[in-house]
Amino acid sequence: MNAIAQDQATQDNAAPGGMSWAGFKAMAVESGQWIWGTAQGAFNTKATVSQIIVDAVIGMVPLLGDATAVRDLIAVSMGLIDEPEKRNDTWEWVLLFVLLLALIPVMGGVAKGVGRLIVSAVRTGEGTAKLAKSIVEVLNHIGRGNAEQWLIKLRFADYQASMVDALNRYTAIIVEDITVIRQKIRMPESLGQRLDQVSRGMSWLKQEGGKRIPEAVKELDQKLREVQAYIRSGGETTSRTMRFEVATGEKAHTYTDEARIVENGPLPARSARGGWLQNKAPEGRQDIYESYYKHEDGYPKLIATVEGNHYPYLAAYSGRIVQRRLAKGERVYRFFGTGRRTLGYDKVPTTSASGMWWGIGEPPNTAKAWRSEAAVLDEFNSDGFLVIGHVTGDAGPKAAVGTVSEQLGSNIPGQYLPGGGIQAAFYLDRASAEELARLGKEVMATQKPARWLDPVSGMLFDIRPTGWNDAYGIHGYLHLPSQGTVQTVKLGAREQTRTTEETQ
């Protein structure tokens, strides 16, 4: 046998699975296009929106989802293992976190699609408006019901513990599989060394990834919050119109309309605390506050009250304040109750069924949601009762509508509430307000619901107990304050008084 034949025999003996090298190469060539078509995934760093949509859909299918998850994870893992510049790139670790989401059944594939769009937007410098549009497009293709509401509730931090577990399982499986392959298949020494290197790299990835995932989650959620703020503020792309319709009664029918809406006033913004940033409202500075509010006749005058050289009612909002009539079919609500001692503080006021501040839409189902979204501090309102107003006529009250800003306790220290709900400030006719306040007192005394149609405003009011037993002294405290402590930081008052009772 000549040397060439001997070399060929040696190669044949070393081929994987006992195959001849010629047969192995033929198989690889034949399946090359299929491998390339299914394996690109995260190797393709310039994936289009349509590609990501398809990938997200595939990721929701059992088995196929697992295949795409492994494909993408291997691509990103090898980059982190082999390339120092990628190990120093926070967003490469963010991408690893996003891909680990696919290992969570069903919902993980959807979150993965959202996460990949965010990573892509950061890397390409894509703006928030375009990113929000792309994410909603993906969610609508997948069929997430109300895409905007689902996205607003999404928090990648909720998946953090599961991601650490998924990383541990994923790397352990790869190491185990490499060990089995090394034991069962003869291969060239160079290939064996490479597999050993990958095995060691996966062990390193498990340790390092566990440290880097919290940072990656923080970065991802920060970018997600920008998208959510854009959506919640009143009408971006297909989503921002949802909130804007609630706030203004105006519907955008085209992207041109939506662009006009976006440009027609500042949007609510997140603060360093993570809540909704209060409007800057220094006394006499029209050059600042008129960018988001200009008083119109017949509406509550939010600059009528000055407190500490600023306008507290303007600061109670985040972003643009819209002045409009409440429309027929809309619902508003407010909570009220008897004053009580809370956490050693005995000056929580008795509040009225009638007052200036109302929420718009469906009332929250829990005290926690109410406190948090409406940013109603314990010192403003002790709760216990709810009044819901239904606008039945064509000319509802004139209201100043906008996003609730964050609030930090002053009289009762240590409470912080982020806000983010939709609020309306408006007044009823004095006689109507007095009758609603009287009915509220009656419900508080009897604990029985009441209904009243106001002939002046054309609003139908339902008043009833909430039945909540956790509405005060609980929510928004990192550490409960001790009696006698005082906190001097004050973000702003929340109520304007017309009668002694109409305080919140």
C-alpha cells in the first residue's frame, strides 16, 4: 500500500462515528445549506425585524424552540469564551441573558424576541419611537392580546433567578455532552483539544455569567423602561395612542398623527428612583411650565396655589397636562375614608367622596395598585371607601388630565410611591359636590352602597366600601418609620381645598 493509500486509511479510521471521511464530507456538503439556514440565529448580528419575528415564533414551538435556543446560545457563548472584546461588552452579556429566556416554556420565547430587539436597537443607535414600534409589531404578530398592556407589565428582573438556573443547566448539559462525545467518538487530537477548550470555557461561563447577569438585567430593564415610558405617556407608534386616547379623547389614525402627538408636548419621564418624574414647577417661571401646561378658562387653575416657591399641583403630574372635557362613557374614581392614626402619626385627614383629584378608567383591584399608581400617600388619604363616577351626558366636567408623578412622604416618613396612573383634576358644581360629600358620609356611617345621578354634571355616582384591610401603613415603605421620626423631603401636595371636607 502506498503512502497516499495509508494516509487515506488513517483518515477513514479517524472519521466521526465510524464514517469514512469522504462520506462525512459528502454529508456535510449536502446538508450545508440547511445547517446555514437554521443555525445563523444569533450569529447574524444584523437580523431584520421580520427575521426576529419569525425566530420568536419558532422559539415558541416545542422542540424547534429548544433547537433555536441552543443554536443562539452556542453562538453567543463561543463569542464570550473566545473573544476578549466581547467579554468586556456589557450588551454581549445582555444578549446571553435574552437568549436564556428561550429556555422558559412559551413566554420565554416572546420575552426573548423583545429582548433581541432592544439589544439590536442599542447596537444600531435606533431611537425609542422606532424601537417601540418594532416591539409592538413583534408582539402583534405573535398574538399577545393587548400588546401595549403586556409590554408595560414586562420586567426582565422577574426572570433573573430563572436565568441563573437556566445558565447552570445549559452549561452543564454542554459539558456533559462533550464528555460523552469524547468517550464515544474517535477524533483528531486537534478537534479533541478544541472540545476540551469549549468544555473549560463553559465552566468559566457558568461562574462569570452568574456574576454578570444582574448587571445585564439592569441594563436591559433600563432600556425597557424607556420604551414603557414612551408607551405609557399617551400615544407612540401603535401603542402610544392607547394612553393618549385616555388622556385627551383624541385618536391618532395614522403614523403622521402619532408623530404630531409625540411632538405636541413633553412626555412623562422616569426619575432616578424609578418612578415618574415630577414636573418642574418653580413659581413664576412660565418659560418652564408652559412647555407642558397653559391654563385655559373654565378649567382648574393649577397655578393658583403656591407652596415653597413652586406650584404643587403642576408637580403632581409628570409630563404634558391636557385640558379637556370628560367624554360620555368615561369612568372616574376616587378613594376616601375616615381619618385615622397611622404608624404613630395621628393627623391623616378624613377625606371626602367629593374632591379635586380623580383617577380615570377602571378602579384598581388592590390597595397596593391604588397606592402605587395613584401615588396617594398615607398622609393624604386613609381609604376605606370608593366612589365611581360615570359620565352619562355629552358635556362632562372640564378636567386637567395627565400622568401621576411620584410622591415621597413628609409627615409620615419613609413612604415612596412611583405613580404612573392617569389622573384628572376637576370640580363639580358646589351644590353637587356638597351632595356627593353628604352621601359619602352616609355610606361611611352605614357601610351600605349608594347611587346618585347628579342633574348638573350628568354623572352617575356609585359609592361603596372597598373592603380592603391593607390600605394604609403598608405599601411603599422600605423600612417602616418609628414613632417620632421626621422626614424633611417633600415632593408636593396633592389636593386643592374648596371646602374643609374636600381634602385627600
